[in-house]
Amino acid sequence: NDKNGNLEWEYTLFAEFEVIEGISVTCTSSTYSQTIYANDWSFSNGSATKSGNTAYGVGTFKRKILFVTVDTANIDISISCNVYGNLS
């Protein structure tokens, strides 16, 4: 958010899990979306991956003024699921 509370960008990680309750869980898909609301921000190096019971999302938002980077937000998030279907 900017100083006025306006949303400047958004990154969302999506994941699907196959759960055999109490026995096993596997992350079966991982994707992401990103939206930029403020013109001076850009996004790069975005990806979504999966391993075992976890989905991972990464990317970088940068804000430039007159070609100079003044803000950087590095995204590095994950979603995990346990054998009972609980997300964390």
C-alpha cells in the first residue's frame, strides 16, 4: 500500500493438494497471478513451483522513478497442507 492506503500491487499463490486423510498429501499444482495497480511498479522473475506437500511462489516487484529503483519487494511465500487437509 502507498502512504494513502491504496493498493499498489498484488501477488497471489494458488495451490491444489491431493489428500488421503491421515495418510498422505501431495501438492498437485501451483500457479500464481500478479496485478500492478500503480504505474511506477514492475514485476519480474515470477514463478510457482511445488514439492511434496508445499507450493512455493516467488517474484520481484520494483518501483522506479526516472529509471532509478526506489523500492523493491521480493516475494517468497509458500502454502503447505498436512494429511488432514489443514493449510499453513
